[in-house]
Amino acid sequence: MIRTRSVTAVLAALFLMLAAILPVQGAMNQSDFLSPEEAFQYELVPDGDQLRLEWTIADDYYLYRKRMTITGQEAEPAGVEYPEGEIITDEYFGESEVYYNQAEVMIDPGEVRTLELSWQGCADAGLCYPPQSATVTLDGQTAGSGEGGVSDAGATGGENRQAEDEFLASSLADSSLVWNLALFFGLGLLLVFTPCVLPMVPILSAVIVGSQAGRGRAFWLSLAFVVTMAATYAVLGAAAGLIGANLQAAFQVPLFIGGLAVIFVLLALSMFGVYELQLPAFIRERLETMNGRQNGGHLGGAALMGFFSALLASPCMTAPLAGALLYITESGDALHGGLGLFALGLGMGAPLVAFGTLGASFLPKPGAWMNGVKAVFGVILLGTAVWFLERILPADVAMALWGVLALITAALGLNAVRHASLAEPARALFAALALVVGVWGGLMLGGAAGGGSDLRSPLAPYAGGATPSAPQEAEEGMAGFEVIKSPEDLEKAVANAGARGQWTLLEFYADWCISCEVIEEEVFGDPEVQKALADVQLLQADVTANDRIDQRLTEELSVVGPPTIMLIGPDGEERRGYRVTGEISSDAFLDRLSATGASSL
């Protein structure tokens, strides 16, 4: 009963943490609120030798004192005197000094002739606006933007919006630590069903099933797995942010991927009973002492698998990861950024704890059936190894490996059918399924020998003299895209498009980027998206090599890694608020195109 209550409490806590991110989603829905130009209006009025900046703030809206800055374009003002505000505690930035209704700032300009203003405010009803800025002369005339607007001309169509990575970086900078941890934990929960988290399910399952753990032990094994995974994820992310390294590219070198694939193959062989995988005796004895000599697997082994799973998740670029890295890079605050990533990792792993704990409850008592289950997880681990190797191997070689895996699966299936106590019809059905898998594996091997790479049409190279499909597939989803390499290439292409009054879409892509393939197929492969992009110049920055030129391009554009999609107007300015980091649905992408005015629909 106690264990059941504990599990229930854990699940309830997860749902409460998920609910914590709802205010953020509400903050991004601005349809029921005033625009920032309407909510926050200012006027610069001469007052003797000084200037008085008068703010008129709409009812139920407020400005943050610490987000209000006044600087000079030529030099710093001789003095700036801010009024005393009201102390509140809000859901975005914690305890803050704010201004309601009106605020007057006294400015001694000194030698300054042009002022740079910036501010940020919120609504009591739950909306927090992105930072605003303007450039004004001493006579009160706005230079470069309208009253309360954004001075960057590139903000057209997106001046009231922050991209997801900017919003999260701003949250880390200005919000309380408790709020940030809740936010990133909730975002981690939303990332559970991404391609980089799902492979952790069979890995954790293999740990639990292989150890024959009961529910209580399964909980602690799952917790050790998840906490170690989250801690490793945080340390790697914080280090990458501090040194400005591309975390994705660092984990895509052949030696690293090959080594990780070997580890999964060794684990699979252990599942098949080829040998018993054990740590050295002196380490095993210490672990047994720490674990109280309990049956059901070692916490150290589960933690080790959590470490490898963090390496599995790190190459996946998402908006939360980009936001945390952006914050760490700009502020140098690895502690708060790392804690955010730790909470993100815990959110990604929390459902795994629930899965591992509750799943163990449905397992029957240990017996001969365990060998069959271990074989299934062995096949899954081999599939994980092939999935890793796909990033660095030619497409035809990868298909050959999938073919070998299919033959292994068929052989194991036929062996299981032969020894299982099944009725003859069931035995015949499962044997037929195993044979189909084996035949398809043979076809994949044959197709790979001819240079094929399409798992669904393995014999395509032999059909009507068709050429091997690998090179074609590399460009199929990218029809119409022009590849650029350097910042100079991008500047020239954008200038040419601007002369034609044309928008530009720039996609950052890499061969090893899993989410890039998803976007190629589900977004750029969507006929509606293709129609919407009919009049848009399509550029692709292939950063697979991550050489010095690639790094210079990503650094100049503040791109953390692929997939990243930028929308650049005919004026040559990016609509930063509509930048895409990580995966996005075709419908959401169409909405962004429409909002910027780039869509041809």
C-alpha cells in the first residue's frame, strides 16, 4: 500500500509540474491584450537643463524598473534618476519593482544628443511582453522606430514576439530559480515523445527486465537512471555553453558514435545470453555494499546506463536546450543554466521513472519467459546501435545492417516458435511472420549490394535500371534549396533576394541531425508548405562538417545548432521572433509564415 501511495504521489507531482508551464503558454497568446505600443506610451519633455521622460501606462499593466534602461548613443548621460516603484511578486520575474499608471524619469543628458531607451512590461492578466526599445533625439523625435516600438527594422511583423529560445533565455535571466526549475521541468515533460527520448525506454526496460527487479527496486533503478542522465545532460550543456562549443557536433564524430554502438551491441549480446555482463569484482563488491546486497540489479549499473542515455539525448536540439545554452553563453552563469538543464533532464526522465516502476508491477514471476523477453530487448538494443551508426555510415551500408538485424530477428523468432507451447494455428502464424521478416531482411541485403538505401523499396536499384537511391534521397526533400557555406554567401544571397523584393528562408541542416530529417519529410515535404514557400528564396546551411566556416556562420547568427530555421525579410533583417529551433509541425510553420507575411498563400 505504501509503495502504491508513493507512486501515486510521484505521478500527481508530475501532473502539477506540467500544469506549471501553462502560464507560459498563455503568455504567448496575445490576442486578448493591448499591443505594447498601446499599453506603454512615453513622451520626452524638456525640464530646465534636464529632460523628463513621462510614461503613461494603461490600467492593469505595469513596467519593470530593472528592465528600464536609458543610455546615450554618443556617450553616457550625466545622470538618470528613476522614481521609486511598487514591489510586487509576479509569476514571471518573482519579486520585482514595477511602475503602474505613470512614471517620470529625470535625465541629465550632458553631452548626449540621442538616447537609447529600452523597457519591458506585463499585464496583470498574465501576459509578459518581450523587451522593447527605441532611439530618440533630445527634441523627443523618434529615430528609427515608432513610439513604443522596436528600433530594429528587422522586427517588422515580429516586434511583439520573442522566439522560444529567446523567451527561455530571458526567463533564466530574470525569473526566480524556483520558477525556472518548474518551467524547464515542464518543458522536459513535453519533450518525452521526441526521437531522442523514446530510445531510452528500451534501454531502461532492459535494465529492469534484465535484473528481474520488483516494483520497489524498479523505482530506485529508474530513479538512478534518470537522475544520472539529467546530471550528465546538465554538465555537458553547461560546459558547451561556457566554451561556445556545438554540443551536437561534438557527439557526432565517428569514434564516439562507433564506441557507443559497440556498447549497445555488447549489451545486446548479454541479453542473448552469450555471456554474463558484470563489472570488475572490486567494483561489484563495493556496489553490493552500497546497495545493501539487495537483489534486483545494481544502482551503479542503472546510473551508468543513464550516463550513456544522456549522450544519446544531447545531440537533439530543442528550444529549451537552445535557450539554456544562449543564456549560459551570454551571461557566463553556468550554475543557473545548468540547473535549468538538470530540471529539463528530470522532466524528460520523469515519465521513464513512472514507466519503469509501474511496468515492473505487471511482470509475472521470473521464469523461462524471461529469456524470450531478454531476446526482444536484445534486438531493440541492436536496433539502437544501428540507429546510431546511420548518422555516420553510407545509406546503403546502413540498410545492409538493418537487413542483418531483420535476419537475426527472424532467426530468434523461429527459434522461439519452435520451443513455445502454442497451438498449431498460432505456431504457424508466428512462424510465417518470422519468415516474412527474414525474407525482407534478405531483400534489404540484396538491395544494399546494388547501392540501394530505401528500406521500403529495397530492390529499387534493380527496377528498370534505376540508379541507387542514396544520392537522390539526400536531395529529394530539399528540392529548390540552394546550399550556402559562409556568412558572405548568405549576405550575397539575401541581398539578391531583397533586390527582387523576395523573402529568404535559411535552414541549418546536418546529416547527423535526426530532427532535420523529420522537418524535411513532415514540413518541407508538405504540399501546403511548398505552396506557401513558392515565392521564397530557399537557402540551406549544411553544417555537417562543423568546420571553422560553419562555426563562424553559426556564431554570427547566434545559432546553437540544427535544426534551426530563419525567416529573413526583403529588407535583409531576420524576423527573430519567428525563428524555429528544433522540430515544428507543418501547421505551426505555416502560421509563422503567415504572421511574417512571407507566405504565398
